[in-house]
Amino acid sequence: MIKKVASFLSTSFAVVCIASPISVNASNADFTYEEVTPVQEYAIERGIYTDRFLFYNGPSHPIHNEGSSGDDMFYVDYLTNASNIQVAYMPWTYYYSNIDSGRCLGMSLTSILAHNGVFSPSDIQEDKKRLIDVELLEDDLLHGSNDPVMRKIITYQMRQDRPDFWLYMHQHFSEYDESETVDNLLETAQKAHDEGKYFLIILDDGDSQFSHAVTALGLVDGEWEYEGEKYDKCIPIYDTNLLHRCEDGETISYGCADDCSLFVNSETKKMYLPMYFEDDDVGEDFKILSLDDEDFMNYRGAINPSESYNTDVEGISSVTIKNYKKEYNLSVTREDGTVFDGISDCKRIFANKGKEYVFKGKDFKVQNTANSETFGVNFMDINHAVHTDFQGAVNNIFYNSDEFNFDVSAPTEYDISLIFEEGSYKFSPHYKLDFSGNTDIDFKAIQTERGVILSSSDGLECQIKINDIIRDENGLVSVVYKSSDDNPYIMSANPEEKVQDEAISTLNDVLLTFDENGNLDYYIGENYNTKVQKGDVNCDGFINAVDATQILIAYSKNSTGSTSYVGKTLGDYNGDGLVDAVDATQVLIKYAELSTK
């Protein structure tokens, strides 16, 4: 076994073990090894002495500091650059906590893209010609939320949370076996070697909750042996966790060493990474992902962002069964029509967070086989996300490329959120729709190209919320600040939203959609071609005394704070912004006029 020659500070990609902060001195940029191995010699030839950062991965985060405010600029940057799905997953702890665990992905992506010529070090920090010359503020290891360099790095760290990257990464870990992974790794490494480029490797071990991003430099042939296993390929790695401590106490980035490189037996497909394997940081379920699509890495990035990429993320879905202690089935249909068991054929991701499955398929069906009193499924693809919660017996939830169908048996309370990722709207100019209510028999919500069909066998009562994220002319989320209820001096940053409350009580199935101005419309009848007129609050195609009665009932409920299922779109007949007795009277007048014709 090769003896270790460096001391390590270990942090992770998603879960962190951060050592006490150590000041980094960039003056040792020209540190040289006492003995240069073939791997290190290769790394030097590939520019490791110039194309890496000298600060390490894993500064403490102000969100953990006692008395810190919630308006940390990292978090504000996260919000302003977040996609619809990321914003919808508030509170910030769901996604944003991932960047609190380290900066490894952000540092890896920026070093890869700078080395590969997508942008230059001067784009990260003015007048810097080499990455080793890029510096942080002195206090950045403790705070740094105002450091422009770290804030750029953080925007790339956030790349892991955008749905396309997240889905691609997790589907790769879930579906590909070790042999396929190694073949892809060696092919990517050889291509990088031929083209003189760096590429990305993500290390993952689900058992120990270890996940980490590193910069891969190419491919070296040779002979190595670790723990009795021979290896003939080596991918030299620049690991932001790896530091060298000098005798005078200064600490610098060590660049590349054999211990942090990845070794492969091209025949047996076995992989070995000494830095983590020897310390038992990862186990037998160790997986990697290798990626060299620069446009994918820099999609909507902070510097010279790309607007498209070649990585295939179409058809990837994530399904999380929320009450995972209950019994359920998950079946998935591929593009060729074959059906497989999503539970047995998909490896779960992050076992401690519930039953989460990531797969590539045309459609899927989740069936509740226990008829439990509570049931919920979260779903996400690159176009939208759906969150469901039901109090009752749920038959099934299924999805295909044309519709998302919730089929719920009675009695049940339902709460459904439908979130549209920006750039993938089909019928709605609004980013999020919420449906909630009760049903004595069943409830269906079917997403189609034209809108969402709301359906029940014996009438339907449904409250609807329509949400919009406020964005500026550049597409960035507008952020507002709120004082804490406990301490008015502590501010929390939140996305600015516009929320419209609606409701409907209908005897018929109804299509919910929007006009060219974004205003809510309902359609009924054959092929849903008949627009429901204002005043027809029960959507039966007629304006009559029954509608007036429902408006009066709704007015009474609104006055006492009870739940009403008559919304302004149909119930506010006179357009004064209220649903009240005046509207009921005018509906009766309209009914009288229609009766005399």
C-alpha cells in the first residue's frame, strides 16, 4: 500500500464533516513535491500547478453562526438564481443546505471550465491570469458571503440542485452498474486526455451518505497495487479536500497526489480511491459519475452561461413515496413499452429520507396496496414537479408524457401542488397551482395540454391557489425580507410571490385553464369546448337560482371564516372583488332575464 504523504480535511458534497477553519496562504503556490510519481508528473504536465484554487473546500457557513441573520448573501444568490422547482421547495433547508456542506462542486466546475477555456480566471477575479492567483477575502473561511469570488463559486455549487442536473446525477447512480460506470469513466478520461481537458467526477456512497465532486485531469496507464488488487489505469484528480500543511503552519492546496487519484482495473472493472477507501469513508456501494459536457456544467451559469446542452435528461423521473412505512407498488413503462418493477429494479437514493426512486421511463404508476389513511407521492421531472398529500384511501397515481392523473377513492381529503419549471409551460403562465378539498366518492386531477381537468363522480368542491414568482427583466427572482416574529432585528430572505385564491363547486367535470392574459377560465361539455360564464358557479351550463343560492352560502361562510368553494372568477358577478349578496341578487336578475327570452 502506498504511504500517505499529506494531511486531509474532509468535507462532502451533500453531508459535511468540517474541521476547524485553517487560514490559507497562497504564497506557497509553487510548492513542489520531494518525489514526483508518474501520476503527479502527468498532473503537472496538465497544468495542475496553475489551474487550481489554493483555498480549500468547506468554509464554515454563517447560517450556523449564533445570531446570524437569514439574509446571508449566499442564500440570496441561491434564491435569485433558483429555478421554479427550487423556489417551490422552500424552506431553504431542503435544497440550500446542500451548499452548506461544502463548495466542492462549485470549485470543481469553475476550475474545469476555466482550464477548458469556457471562461478565464479573470472572469472569476479581475486581472487574474491563473486560478492559483485567485484569492478570497481574509475572513472568507468563516463568513465570506460578500466575497465576489466565493459567490460566483456558490452559483456553480447550486448547479447540483437544478432539476436537470439533480435528476441526471441520481438516475446515473440508480440505474448504471459498476461495469457500465467504469466503461463510461475510461471513455471520458481518454477523451479528456486526447483533448487536453479536465472533466468532472462525482463520488457517491449511499450507505455512508458520502458524496463529493472532484476535478479529473485525464488518464494514465501503468501498474499499481492496493490491498492485493492490481490496477492498470489511473485518473489523476485534483481534490479540493486535499491540503498540505507546511512546517511553518501554513496550509496550501496540495494539487494532485496518488492517494487522491482514482485507480481502475480495466478487466475486472474494480475501482479504488485510496484517500477515501483507506479511511472507510466509502463502502462497497461506492459509485461515480463522470461528465464532460461543458454546456451542461455551465447551463445558466454565472459566467458565459450556456442555454442548451447535449446531456440526455429527457424521460428521467424521481418518485418519492412519502408514507414509506406503508405498502405500495411502483411500475414503470419504458419507451419501448416494456414494464419493470420500479421498486426492485431501481436502487433507492438517500435511504434515510424516505422511499425515493429515480428512473428513466415513459410513464409510471404508484399504487397504494395497504389502503392506508394517509398517502403521498412527490414527483419531479425536468418540466415540473408534483406534491401530493391525501387523507383517505388512494387507489393510484400515474404519469405519462401526456397527462398526470390523480385517481383517489373516497372518503378523502386531498392537497396537490403542481409546479411548472420555467421554460416548460404548456397551458399556464403561472408557476404553481394548488388544489385542495374533500370528496365523498373520488377525485381526479388530470393534466393535459390545454389545462387541468378536475373531476369527481358526484360533484366536486375544490380550493385553488395560483402562484407567481416575481422576477426581474433578467429572469432573476425578486427577494423580499421579513422580520422574525421572535426577533424583529433578524431578517429572513424569501422569494417574492403573487398568490391568487380561487375555488370551485361543480356538478360536472371542468377544465381549468387560462386566457391570453393569464386569467383563469373554466370549460365544460364535450371536449371541454364550452366556456363557463360568470355567475354559473356550479358549472352546469345555466345561470339560475341554484347559483344564487350557492353564492349566498359562500358569502355566509366567508363572513364566518369557514371554507367556501365559490371563487371570484365565477362568483363575483359585478366585478367588485367580492363574492356577496349583491352578486346573488344580480345573478337572480340575470336568471329572470334569461327566463323571459
